[in-house]
Amino acid sequence: MKKRLKITMNAPLVLGFALLCTVVTLIGMIMNDGTVSRVFCTFASPLSDPMTYVRLFTHVLGHSGLAHLLANMAYILLLGPILEEKYGWKNLLFVILVTAVITGIIHNLLFPNEILLGASGVAFAMILMTSFTEFREGEIPLTFILVALIYIGQQIWDGITAHDNISNLTHIIGGLVGGGAGYLLNIRKIQKI
């Protein structure tokens, strides 16, 4: 007897994050009244404003449009389930939150007159974090070196040569957070053995 195929919820955190990003983006497109920019992007604002702290986390949910959303979700939906299975949803959520806060703070300090929104930093964190999935103590995976050179090198190059609204610094910071998290989570796992 043949088993019937069924759809499974293989990565609840990643799927939930992708759904939140999609809903926020669609609401922003439908309302077109600045709601997204008031809640789902970060910018330099007074430290006395409670929303300053909220936006440090929520800016990764907002996107400027469908193309921006789809570009980030392609990476997140491809790599996120691998990371959620290997490290668990709590560790992956921690990486997402740390990436959001660090990229938000650095952006606000260095670019106080510009807004930041989107999950690009999270996507880059996942890209570099994934290259550590086969890590062994005392070794640096060649895949990590190549991925870091390709992705971070491209962002440095684009930051110097391109004049667009893409925050290359956010990509670099996200990649560094993901690479660091992948390394630390694997070291911790090895030390428990």
C-alpha cells in the first residue's frame, strides 16, 4: 500500500518569520500610509521614545516591496530549515534577534538620517551560519572561507561602487553575526561531547 504524501510543518520558526514578513509587507503595500515606516523600520530617534527600542527588533519584518521580500525569503526559506533542525528554534530565534538589534543599532549610529528595513541581515546571517553546519573542532571549513569571501567581498565591493538604497553594511554585519553564531554553537556542542 502506497503512503500518501502530506505537507509537514518542518520549520515552524522560519515559516512563522516568513509569514510575519509577508503580512507586514502586504499591509504596508495595501495601506500605503507610512505604517510600515513608523513601526517596521529603524532610524535614529530619541532614546526616550519607546518605539526606538521596538523598531530595533521589528525592522527585519518590513520590506520595501515584493521584490525585496522575495529576495530575502528565498534565502531564509532555503537555509532557515537546515539551521532550525541543526541548532533548534530557540538558538535560531536568538540569532535572528541579535542580528536585528546589532544591525539596527549600528545603522542608527552610522546613518542617522536614513531608514533601515528588511531581513537582509538575517538572510546573510543564515548564509554564513550554514557554512558551519559541518564544523569540527580545530578546523575552519573551506566552505565558510569561500562563502565569506564571496558574500562579504561582494558587499564591500557594492558598498564602494554601487549607489543604491541597499545597506551593504547590514549584510556584512548580519554575515558576521551568523558566522560567529555558527562557530560558537558548534564549539559549545563539541565541548558537551
